[in-house]
Amino acid sequence: MAEAIVTRPARREPIRFSKPSILGVGTMVWLGSELMFFSGLFAAYFTIRAHDGSPWPPAGIRLDTLQSGIFSTVLVLSSLAMQKAVFEAEHDRPRSAMRWIAITFAMGGAFVANQAFEWATLKFGPQTDAYGSLFYVMSGVHGLHVIVGLAAMLLMLVRLKGLKGGSRHLPGLQALSYYWHFVDIVWVALFACLFLVH
Amino acid sequence: MTSLLSTEKTGSQVEESHPPGGFYRWITSVDHKVIGKNYMYTALTFMFIAGAMALLIRTQLFNPNGHVVGQQTYNELFTIHGSMMLYLFAGPFAFGGFANYIVPLQIGAPDMAFPRLNNLSYWLFLTGGSTMLLGFFTASGAAAFGWVAYAPLSSNPYSPGPGPDLWIVSIALVGFSGIFTGVNLVTTIFYLRAPGLTMFRMPLFTWSMLVTGILILVAFPVLTAALVMLYADRHFGAHFFSVQGGGVPVMWQNLFWFFGHPEVYILALPFFGIISEVVPVFARKPIFGYRGMVFATLAIAGLSTGVWAHHMFTTGTVLLPFFSALSLLIAVPTGIKVFTWIATIWGGQIRFGVPMLFAMGFIPAFVMGGITGVMLASPPIDFYTHDTYFVVAHFHQVLIATTIFAGFAGIYYWYPKITGRMLSERIGRWNFWITYLGFWVTFMPQYLLGLRGMPRRIAVYSATDGFTFLNRVSTVGAYVMAIGMALFLVNVVRSWRRPVAAEDNPWDGATLEWATSSPPPTHNFHSLPPIRSARPVWDANHPEHSDAAPVIAGGDESAH
Amino acid sequence: MTRMARAARAASVVAAGLVLASCKIPSFGAYHGNTVQGNSTYHLWQGFFIASVFVGGITFLLLGFALVRFRRRGDAIPKQVHGNTKLEVFYTVVPVLIVAVLFVFTVRVENKVDAVSNHPNLRVDVTAFQWGWKFYYPDYKVTTITQGVGAYPTLELPVGETATFRLVSNDVVHGFYLPQFDFSRYALPGVTNYFDFTPQRTASFTGRCSQLCGLYHAEMLFSVHVVTPAQFARWISNHQESQVTK
Ligand code: HEA
Ligand code: HEA
Ligand code: CUA
Ligand SMILES: [Cu+2]
């Protein structure tokens, strides 16, 4: 019988800039399922729209597209800040990475604050009609995703604090950045559907 | 056999996989083997509970105008029976149980990619499952709108009360559990394969689980989205599924079945994988056409996302020829699998151990159910049989063939590995034959009932309908089946009271899980054989019949 | 070449089975479909059944033969065969051909069953609700409706005449199911469905609700009477009178 070789695959991968970490792979796989979740909502949106013969959004729905547009831009730009944070961490500059995470946090926070303000002042609710239902559920679950991202950033900051080398948390930060980019891209599509398309 | 592959065996090795510390350590364990076992115990418990509900259902239908339970209770019973069997037994049993336990072993990994996430999955599953049962203890009863929860019946005006809400929450939690396990397994398979184990050397069981995982990630989130909308309709006055506010009721059916049809293959594929492990080992041949099987698995998964509206032929709102054609086409890759299994035993030396018995019982049962599925895929025939007992018979045949027969094949096959003990072959044979007999007696009459016009989900029928005799036969069959299932419990209890130690590789298995001890140590492997084919353990044990190409000295990829 | 020939032969056997599906062939448990539409469904069913016996039979024979012939005879290790591309292609292509034939017949029958006449002899508007039915004959302004549990409404149809049905639901999803017509169709809130029946023989039977619609789903029945045109006319005028006097 041939020789048997003891192999125990390494659990913790060394830092690699080219190949994503196991956490990164896991995050991407999971984001695939998130994509399907939002696809379900978009499917509902287009189904209901197709069935509704009348103008869209229905009469009586008034949205401040400009204000939302500004905060949407802020959210999209926060992706760049997040990427900068990853870049800093990759080059072993945890302090700077933390600063950029904080900036991202502030931008995301501004977005959520605006959304809360919007919800409080809008003249229609989820019970008004199917458009209202779509608006609140779609922007609501997206807002929840943003909040989860913000919480993860706080956690990241706590973890990075007091560390000499940020590299130990690099996979986590990279995974967080995938998530954040995803949340931003989804918002672009949502914004187009809920605010722009008539 | 080499001493490197087999370790000494002691009766107390069962303890080795539970680190000391008792119950607390056990429930907080992140070891995939402990979690896998927890999944199996829990899922099987749900199966027996749901099976007991099935017996109540059958008892109610024994007589016309039965009054064993009231109509409301009856509706709750089949709703929870179906939901529990599909969401809490079949899926978690295969995907949380077998996959969790076996896949890391088969790919030579020390654990899953994310052990703590794995533990979370299990707790979400247990919490979700218990939540569903809680419905029975609320004043207005459990959910009573069928496992498919068609809107608007499932929305507030027609199904008020906490029971339906508990059902929604339960499915959502179990869905998250499935998604997390899916992420975990897919990542594990991509990332943690042992050196030398290329994708096309992976055991077919692992392949099935990979594809199932992907299918879960595609299908379940859509259900979650639908549940969010349903919940919003129920509690925030939203109008997704109500005509009055501009919503579209039939949208529920589209969203649900976009999940629901892949779901039935999520249930079937893992069990196909089990059959693909058991059949070659017991025929002592390699699987016939490995690549064809991989292709067929992928084709089934791909097609299954495009056939959902075959559950909606009678709505009059879907494109019939398209969905009919794709549904019919699924027979082709499924047929490839069936013929592959037959070709694998062809020319073999078939040993009829209990796992093989269940596997061979699986094939006719599944083919029968699959062929009636093909009939249903023809819209005119479906107009006739939709929502009748013909459909009930179809899906029980495929579901029980896969989850029960192939499931038992898997249990009997891996039980020695998992527990370090053998199950009794004699009781196992009775377990098989009685369950099998009961199965055919229960479900064949239901086809005829369907053709005679008996709708499903009815608590009562009239004596003049002509359904009585066939219903009685079916009920008797269900009780026979229950006796057969009870024998499984007897067998397990026996192995527990009077253990018979299992060897490391009692069936002459070919894949890596048989290269470690029974049960495996916490880190799974002390050593791995070289992997030069899809059957590394076979190559090691039968060098003269090995699959692997001859080794050129010094030029071996797994020597590093 | 021989492979293709065998495939073609297999396909033609199935096709022949479908074509031969005349009334001489047993019903295999199904109703004959007491309408022109339902009858073509019935013939399709016969064809599918024969094809299934053929496919299932071959599968079971192969399996049974292998199980008996290749059961364990000793400890020798059998020849390790890893596959055979020709055979694999064969058992992929043949099922494709079979389902293609099944599909062609399906589409033909489907077109017949789903056709809605431009000039029906009769129109019936069906409304489903929890837990009953309303049948309205707009040409005659006659209505029959569920009057409570056990008091089922009647759907009266003249034999040989094409009736176009208009089906809606007032609340949840119901299934308008006539077993002896080999047909059902959902009554969906927000959707209107149309279909035709041309009854072939006089008969009486029970119609049902097939889709779960809540507590009394099991008792959402109605009576179907297929009668001669003369009887139908009499029934209509009786009802017109009683509705006027009411
Ligand atoms: C394990 C689960 C499972 C599996 C594998 C299948 C497999 C199939 N099912 Fe089934 N099905 C269900 C579970 C499953 N189903 C459930 C739960 C429901 C009811 C849900 C509800 O309403 O509650 C349902 C309902 C259902 C319907 C809707 C019926 C109705 O409500 O009116 C239809 C219609 O097309 C259908 C079709 C099929 C087809 C075509 C297959 C095919 O995949 C089968 C393919 C297999 C074979 C054909 C046999 C082997 C092949 C050969 C031997 C090759 C040669 C064969 C030919 C050339 C024909 N199924
Ligand atoms: C994997 C899935 C699965 C399995 C295994 C089963 C197993 C069984 N089912 Fe189930 N069934 C469904 C999935 C399943 N079912 C689904 C999805 C529905 C549709 C629901 C809906 O309409 O929404 C359904 C509906 C359904 C109906 C139709 C109800 C109706 O429409 O009115 C019937 C009726 O006969 C039935 C019967 C049975 C029987 C007799 C078994 C038997 O095989 C059960 C055998 C097992 C046992 C009998 C367990 C053994 C019990 C003991 C040993 C003793 C008791 C133990 C304890 C109390 C712990 N089922
Ligand atoms: Cu109406 Cu069931
Ligand atoms: Cu399906």
C-alpha cells in the first residue's frame, strides 16, 4: 500500500491580495443569496406595476427626488471611502483605515437619517396603496441592510483599535467592503425604480 | 488493509467526538459532526411528529363524514404535516444533517468553513421548528392554509390570529438557517478540499450537496421576500396581495413556486447523492458515467428554476407550453440518473445489505412518482387532476422515495461511521419491507381517488361519493407504514442498549470518510490516503483494481 | 446509425400508442370526459398512460433483471467499468425524443381544451365565494346560488351546445372543478377566466371546489345536470318565473 501523507489544510490563510480570503468567498456566496432576495422584491415591483394600468406612481404620491438624490449620491460615494479604508489596511496602516471607516460610517449614517426623515414626513403609508407598500418595504429592508452595515463598521473599529497591525482583521474588512458595495449598488436600482421611473 | 488507515477500536470511542463537559459543551459545540448529529435527531423527531399527524389525517378519512377531528383542526393538521415534513424534516435532515456530517469528511477537511455560523444555523432551525409547533397552543390554532399559504387566504381578513404569524416567522427562521448552511457548505467545498481532490474527483454526494447549496441560495431568499410582503400585508395594512389596493394575489403563487419548485429538488438532490454513494459500493463497481451524473445534477438544478408555473396551470395566467416543455425536459436528466444507477449495478456483485435494499426500493418508487409527475406536466391532464389526490399520490411517491427510502439508505450506510456501532441487519430488513409494503398500499389507491374526483385538503367526503373503499385501503397502508417506521426506532434503541462495534470501513466504501475511524476523531483525520481519483480509499484498499493512473515515482501531485 | 434507428423506433412506438388511443383502449381509471374538450383530455391521458407503461416497464425490467442476474455470486471483484459514452448518449437522446412526442400531443390537446368560441350557444357567469357558487345565465337573467351548507346550487347545461364560462372569485382562490368533464380552473380574485364546455351526453354529477379556500372548503359543492335542450329550456323558464315571482 502506498505511503499515507499527513495533510491538514491550513485554517488561517496568510494575507493574499489576489485571492479572496475564505471569509471573502463566504461573503460573496452569501451576497448571491441577498441578490435573490432583492430580486424577489423587484419581481413584485414589476408585477404590480404591470398590472396597474394607471400612471405610476399613482396620483397623490409626492416624493422629494432632489433631496433623496443628494443623499443617494452620498451613499454611493461612501463606497469609495470604504474602498480607501480597505486599501489602507492592506498596506498596514490601521489608523488611517479606521479614519476612512469612520468617514464611511458618517456618510451611511447621513443616508439613514435622511431616510428616517423622509418616512416621517411622507404623506402616504404602506396601507395607502400597492405603491406605498412597495415603497416602504423596499426602502425599509434596504435601510435595514445599511444599518447592519453601520453596526459592522462599529464592530470593525472596536476590533482595529489598539492593534499594531491591522492585517489580522483584513479579511473581515474586505468582506465588509463587499457587503457595503453590494448595498450601495442595490440602492441605485431601488432609487431608480421608486423615485425616477414614471 | 493498512495500519495507517485503521486505528484501534474501543467501545468508548463514541465519547471521543463529544469533548468532556456534558450537555452544555455539546449544545455549544461548533464541531460539524456534533451539529450534524443534532440536526439529524431534531429533523427525525419532527418527521415522527409530522408522521403522527399523517396518521390522524388518514384516520379522519377512514370513514365518510369522519369526525375524528373537526374541519378547522383537519386543515391545521395537513398544513403543519406538510410544512413540517418539507421545511423541518426533509431539508434539514439532508442538508443540515448528512451534508454537515459527511461533506467535510468526504473532502478531507477538518471542519466546515464557518463553524460558529454552523452552530447558529442549527439554533435558528430548532427555534424556527418549535415556533411552528407553538401555533397549536394558541387560541385560534395553527396555520390552516396549506404549506403553500396561498394569498389572499393567508392574509389577515381570512386567516387572522397568531397561528399564521408563527408559521411565517418559523419558515423565515428555518429559511435563514438553510441559507447560512448553504453559504457554509458552498464555501467549504470550494475552499477546504484536501490537496489532490479536484472538482471532478469529488464524490457525487458532495457534488449533490454543492448544487443543492447553490439552489438553496437561489430559491430561499425569494421565499423570504414573499414572507416579508405577506407579513406586511397582515400587519401594516400593505396591499401586495390584495386586489383592493392595487395588489396582485396571483403574485404570491409566482413567488412561492419560484421557491417551491426548486425546493422539491433541494429535497431530492441530496438523496440522489446518497443513492449515488450506496449503489456503487454495494455493487462493488465505480459509478457508471461520473461526468454524466454531474452534468445531470447541474441540469436538474438549472431546469428546476424555470418550471415553477407547472403548479399554476389552472390559474389561466401562465404560458402553458413553455412551462410544460421545461417540466417535461426535467425527465431527461432525472432519467440519466436512474439509468446510471441501473448501469452501475449491471455486471456487479450486488450485496443486499440494508442500505442497498433501501436504495433499490427507492428506484421503482421514485420512477413511479416521477412518471406521474410527467403526466401532471401536461396541462390538459393537470386541468383534470390538479388539486386532487392524484397529485397527493405523485408527490408522496417522489418525496417518500427520496426522503424516507433514500434517507434510510443513508442512515444505515453511515450509521456505523457516525456512531461507531452497527445497526441490526435483521431488524433493518423488516424495517424496509414493512415500510415499503405500507407505502405502496397507502399511495397507489390515492391515484385512483384523484382520477375519481376526490379533491385534496378535504376533511370530509360523502358516503355517496364512492371514495370510501379506496380511502380505507390507504389508511390501512399508512398504519402498516407506521409499524415499519417504528422498527427503525427499535433498531436504534437496540444498537444503543447492546452496541455492536463497527469497523472503520464496514462496507468497503470508496470515499474519504471511510479513511478515518468510526466515529471520526474531533479533527476528522489522523492521515489521508493519497487522492488520485474519485475513489481514494478504494485505490488504497484494492491497488490491483485501482482507478488512479499508475504513479510515476516522484511525480505525484499529492506528495508535497 | 443503429442507435438512431432504435431511437426512432422507440419514439414511433410511443407515437403509435398515442394515436391508437381510441375508445377501445381501457380508461385506466379516468373519466371519459363528458365534453368535447374533456374527451380530448381523456384521450391524451390514455396516450400518456400507455407511454408511461412503456417507459416504466422497460425501466423496471432492466432493474429487475440486473438485481437478479448480478446478485452476489462470490468474492471476486467485478470488472471496473467507468462508463460508456455511446450508451450514455443513447439513454439521454431517447427520453428527449419521448418527451418531444408527448409535448406535441400535449400542445394539440391544449389548444382544443383552451379554445373559446366566438359564438357560444350559451353563456354562464360563475362567481366563487367562501363557501359557495353563483351561476348566472346572462342571456336569460337566471341565477342559482348556494343557499347555505347542504343546499347546493345547480349548474344546468344543455347537451351538445357550446357554453362559454366566465369565472371570477369574490374573495380567495377557489377551484372550479368538474371531475366528469376532466377539467378544473381557478377562480382567482382580480382575474377573469374564460373557457368552453360542449357536453356530449346527459348526466348528473357533483362539481367541487378543488383549491383550499378556508374552513368549509370540503363542502363547497354544486350539482351539475347535463340535460336535453328541451329540458334546459323548461328549466330556464321555471327559474325565470320563480325569480320574477320572488
Ligand atoms: C422530491 C420531490 C419532487 C420531485 C423529485 C418531483 C418531480 C417532478 N414533479 Fe412534482 N411535485 C412535488 C414534489 C416533487 N416532484 C410536490 C411536493 C408537489 C405538490 C406541491 C403541492 O401542490 O402541494 C408536486 C407537484 C407537481 C406538479 C403540479 C401538480 C398540480 O398541483 O397540479 C407537477 C406538474 O407538472 C409536477 C411535475 C413533476 C415532474 C415533471 C417531475 C420530474 O422531475 C420527474 C422526473 C422523473 C422521472 C420522469 C422518472 C425517471 C425517468 C426515467 C425513467 C426516464 C424516462 C422517462 C420519460 C421519458 C418520461 N409535480
Ligand atoms: C417529506 C414529505 C412527506 C412525507 C414523508 C409524508 C408522509 C405521509 N403523508 Fe404527507 N404530505 C406532505 C409531505 C409528506 N408526507 C405534504 C407536503 C402534504 C401537503 C400538505 C398540504 O396540502 O398543504 C402532505 C399531505 C398529506 C395528505 C393529504 C391531506 C389532504 O390533502 O387532505 C395525506 C393524506 O393521506 C398525507 C399522508 C401521509 C402519510 C400517510 C405519510 C406516511 O408516509 C407517514 C409515515 C410516517 C409515520 C407514520 C411516522 C411514524 C409514527 C410513529 C412510529 C408513531 C408516532 C410517533 C410519535 C408520536 C413520536 N399527507
Ligand atoms: Cu372554495 Cu375550496
Ligand atoms: Cu414542481
